[in-house]
Amino acid sequence: ADAAMKAGKWEKKALKGIELYGKTLGVIGFGRIGRWVARIAKSVGMEVLAYDPLVTAGRIREQEATPASLDEIYAKSDVITVHTPLNDKTRNLIGAASIAKMKSGVMLINCARGGIVNENDLCDALDSGQVGGAALDVFGREPSDNERLRQYRQVTLTPHIAASTSEAQCKVSVEIAQQVVRFLKDGVVANAVNMP
């Protein structure tokens, strides 16, 4: 709608959205950010399914979400959002095989790490209509050189700016300083993604 308006077009009848109320959100990765997104989704009336191999079912239920397997999330979710690190288990987690298990017309969101969503498989699924839309802030290669992704009106692309706010940068700076102090004082390493 924004692009059409800026191009001088009034395409009111051609544009149609969906309501989030009553839809199901699948959250893959239920850490701090995944839980925050789930709270927002619940506040607009969405049902939330959550998958995280490191979080207990009880902890997921405490957040008013329903524990689910990946296959359950794929089969039942209207919208799927990813909040995992990129590692050997998550690389291409969203690819042709998993997309084939998803509801037709599913919406995909990845603001976590590039490489979790296979971009070419996503484009194939957009072409077939299996995926109804996507929002990507991260890419397998940055800056993104995937010209195919740019052609879709139902895809929103941003240049890895999810944490690009003044507030987020301040919070990260304080958090890093606190973690360094905690390590130097107590020998505790918190939130290290490259440490067993």
C-alpha cells in the first residue's frame, strides 16, 4: 500500500489484509525475544504455539503459550516467527521440506539470523502460494544480493535493523558491561552463543 501510494496509485480495492485476532502464531525459539513477541501476539488475540528444545513445557505454559513440536507449529500456524541462533541445527530450518508441512498461505518472519530461512526455497513457496507473505530483516548473505526476493509485493525486506534503535543500543551496551563485570567478579559467562 505504501509503495503504491508513493507511486501515485490508489489501489484500495486491490489491497486486502488479514486480522491477527483469532490466528495462530508459531514461535520457534522461546527465549527472551520469543517470549516478548508471544506476549504481544496474545495481547491482540492470537493463540501462541511455542517450540524451544531448551525451554520446558511448564515454562512455556507459564507464558500463556502452548508447547508444540516443530511439525505442530508448521501444521497449525498462520504466522511463524523465528527467534533462534544460527547453528548446525537451525541452518535452513525453514526450507522446502518444512515449508511443505505448513498451512497454505502461511506468513513467515525472520528477524533472528540469516541462513535459518532458505531464501530460494522461500521464493519457490511464494511462487506456488504455499507461503502467502514474508518479512525478513536478516539474510544468508549481507548485504543481500538475492534479487529474486525483491520482486514480491507480499514480502517486506529490511537491512538487518531490528536492533537499530537508540534504546536498543543503550540496553545492549549496559548489558555487555554487566556481563563483563559478572565474569570478572564471579567467573560467570552469560548469554555466550559460542560456548558449550
